[in-house]
Amino acid sequence: MNKIMWDDVIFQLVFLIILVVIAALIVFAIRALSKRPKQMDRIEKKLDAVSKQNKKDN
């Protein structure tokens, strides 16, 4: 009974790694989705500035 079942240990480690990866992906997705509106606002401001500069030149 004291013998370590290596196949069970490997199985448990694989599933632990899978759970950690899933959790990391969820955190990454939430952070990316929360940053997107701010990034879009910055891009829109830059486009407006370029557009105004272009109208001044013409």
C-alpha cells in the first residue's frame, strides 16, 4: 500500500495543469475585454487628430 502509483500522480498533475491554464485564460480574457474600450477610445482620438490635421492641410 505504500507504493506510489505514478500513473495516478501524473494523471492528477495533468489535470491540475489543465485547471491552471483554464483559470489563466479566463483572467486573460477578462483583462483583455476590460481594456478594449479604453484602447478604442485612444485610437478614436488619434484618428480624429489625424483627420483634423488632414482637413487643415487641404
